[in-house]
Amino acid sequence: MMEIRFKLNGRDVTAMAEADDSLYQVLRSLGISSVKCGCETTNCGLCTVHMDGKAVLSCSVPAPRCAGHEIVTLEGLQDEAKRLGACLADEGAEQCGFCAPGLMMNVLALAKENPGASDEEIDAYMAGNLCRCSGYMSQRRAVRRYLAMIAQEVSA
Amino acid sequence: MAVYKNYVLAQSLDEAYALNQKKSSVIVAGNMWLRMCGLRKQTAIDLSALGLDRIEENEDAFVIGAMTSLRDMETHEGLNACFGGVFADALKPIVGTQFRRGATIGGSVYSRFGFSDVSALLLALDAKVVLYQRGEVSLAAYQKEAWDRDILTHVVIPKGRRAAVQSVRLSATDIPVLVCAASVGPDGARIVLGARPARAMVVADGISPEADASVCEAIAQAASFGTNRRASEAYRRRVAPVLMMRALMACSETQKDGEEECK
């Protein structure tokens, strides 16, 4: 076991990890339940978190690599999550909700990186978030609605 | 599942190279897909603290650190301006943005994955790899070699060629069934086929950029293809000339559009 220190949702944390643990496993051991394990092969996007402000797949980030870095999960972005969650609900973009935390983390990364994203850019950015129940059209509408909301706030 | 006993965040290339001489060691790059690989090693060596995640431009080339993510290449303004946006176009179909932020150019090139879109494009652009011990080696030669214990530190992409990539996939973000990268430079056009399903290789070099369907057909007939669960040899051979033609045409268009941007 090795000791890893990093910043999690704004707090300094220390976690114990095996050499071959992924960030996902460490986060779950710290009680972070929004991070889900779907495919564990870097394809589904369920385990998306922000590492130093960028969306990454926590199932493929070696836990020891996180030492000294800043990790943010949906638990650390509750205000944004509520507003984005409302957009998802209004557009019928969620059924079982299992993929929602990973999807929301990627949308929040998109909002920072390209707040004026076109539909085509939204589709390309969200291609790594798989959903098997609500469908992607409603998700696209929800993302568009959220980005418009953010843009309106900025202009106001 | 990848299983390691020790994890070493290397503090220098010397240290990483020394550790990597043991067969029980492995270099960890993007760490993608390792859950499926059944890898069991004593020591994992991480190069992420060595500053190998930068894209630098000089007069003649772009020098890209081995730990640079595919996403950084996809969104790098200088790289895309110089090569007509081909990196953005060619890398976008690879899984998703989060995946491409993790996957590294060094991991793709060292592993010589047959399905690699990246390797096909880099071969078309006449890229070279820089190895810690051996120095600079052409990617075309490196692609043919067996895996060894040297460390790939950089990929060098010379300026002066325009490239385009075409691929066939069973679904939008899937691994390609066939990739064709074409480039045009002062010495004519070069065509690379990847996901044959074997490693990408140059199948034509120095041909006319205006090569017609019969030339592409002849190149496809002479190239080597295989069958896997994604497609048959015959299917790949049939599709290849179409991708070649499309890639050459796309090259000509970007050549006309941006001749001044890379000087």
C-alpha cells in the first residue's frame, strides 16, 4: 500500500492505494458515490471526474499519478449540478440516472472549454458518454439549454 | 486487468531507463484499455513528471513529447494550422474527449497498435521517433521493429507535407475497420493503410497526387490485408481504393487552402 495526497473537492485528502489501483477505486474508497464504474475499459464515460480542471476517465488514471493534483467530482460542484440536472429533467434526458454524474461532469467541462458550442461540437464532445435509455437527442437539447442559461447569466 | 506490485513516478529518464531494463517492468503511458490486457508486472514506471507532455515548434518540425495527450494534439492551434486541421479531423473519431485526454501519442506509437489512426497519420507525415538510447529513428522503420526496452521520448513531425485521413468504422467512435492516410509533399504523394488489421504501413510513396482510381486499385491489389471479426480481407481490399481516392482529393483541397500557413 502507498499513501497518496491530493486535493479532492477543495479539501486536502490522504488515501491509501495499491500500486495498480485506479483513481476510481480510491474515490469510491473515500465515499465518493457519484463516480460510477461502467465498462472499466475507458469507453463509457461513467467515471468522468475533473483532474486539474479537465475531464478524465478515473477508471484509467493510475491512483499514484494523482498525488499533488486537484480532483473534483460531482459532489464538489453541487450548485452547477442542480442547474444542469434541472435542464436534463426538463428535456427528459434522464431515465435510470446511472450515466448522469459522468455526463454532467463532461458537460461542465464543455461549458468551461467551449461555452458557445454548436450542436455538432456538443455531439463531438459528448461522444464518450454512453447512455442506454434516454437517447442522445434529449441530452443534446439539455446541454444546449444549459449553455444558453450560462450565456444569459454572463451577458446579464 | 493490469497488476503491478510497485509504482514509480520517475524523476529522470536515466532512472526510468534503468528500471525499464528488467522484463518485469513496464512504462505506463495513458493507461487506456489496460483493464482488458491481463498484464502482470513487478514495476510500473510513470513518465508523467518528466515534462514530456509538451508540443514544441521549431523552424522545421513539431517536437511532441511522448506523454502528450491526443486531445492536446487535436486542439493544438499551431499543429492544425500547419497541417490543414488534419489532427483535429483524424483524432476526433477516437472514442470520446475524455479518452483522448488520457491516451498519449507515446503509448499509441510505442505499442504499434494495428488499429491506430495516429500511427497511420504520422507515417503519412514522415514522422520520426526519438528514443532515449538510440536517438532519432524513422517511424516507418520503428513500426516494423519488435518492442524493445528503450524509451520513446518524443515524436518529431517535419513540416512540409499536407495530409488527410479517411476511415471506415462500424460505429462512429469505434476502432476503425480500415484507415487510409495520404499526404502530399514536394516529392509527390504518399499513402498509408492502417487497421489492415495489422500495423499501419506505407503502401505507396512518390506517386502523383492526381493518381486516379486505376492507380489506387492497383495499390490496393498489391497491399496486404487480413481478416478479423470486424471485416474480411476482401472487404478491406475493396474499400481501400475508395479511401485512397478520397484522402488524396482531401489533401489537394487542404494544399490549396493553406499553402502559406506552414512556412
